[in-house]
Amino acid sequence: MMKFTDKVLTPEEIERLRKQFGRYLKLTIDLENKWLVAGGNLHADAEKLLLEKGSKQDDIWGGGIDLEEKLIDTSAVLNLRPMLNNDSLEILDQGKREKFIEIIKNYFRELWR
């Protein structure tokens, strides 16, 4: 089960996600609305959920976080978008990548306390 949120995650919510998905958590984010979907097997499933909520396709990017090491990655098949000049699994646009990381650090701020 995926978790959609538009609010900072509590320590209890983060722990529930860790128990459900393990130490690595896939994240799919709407950069414009700053919505986050955590978990799931495929970023595409979370993308579908965000689109149903009103996100625009071009605003949705994927990656993940290692909850134990507190390492954020910006790589997902979802990010392979030649039409947006992103011909890599990584988020190549520095501004988008920084915004992606900033949103994660905000939602998971309890990890860095």
C-alpha cells in the first residue's frame, strides 16, 4: 500500500513505512504541488495516483530514500523522459533534482533531527 501525503511525516508514520517496505523506500513526487507518494512496487503506480489527484505528468519525478543511511537518490525509470530533455534514469535538471531532494528532506525531516 502506498502512502500519499501533503504533510510532514511523523516519526510514527516513518516507522510504519519502514516496517512495511524495509529500509529503502521508493518515492514519487509532484514537484509543483509538493505532493509525495511513498512506497509501492513501481513508481508508475504512484504516478497514476498523483495524476488522479490532479498532478501534471511533467511535474512527477521518482527516486527513493534509504531510511537507515539517510541517503536520497534521484533515479527511477519514471524519470526517463527524452521529451523533457531527461534521457537518463537520474533527474538531470539541477533545479528539479534540488527541489526533489528539498521536498524529501522536508517530509522526512525527523530523520535528520
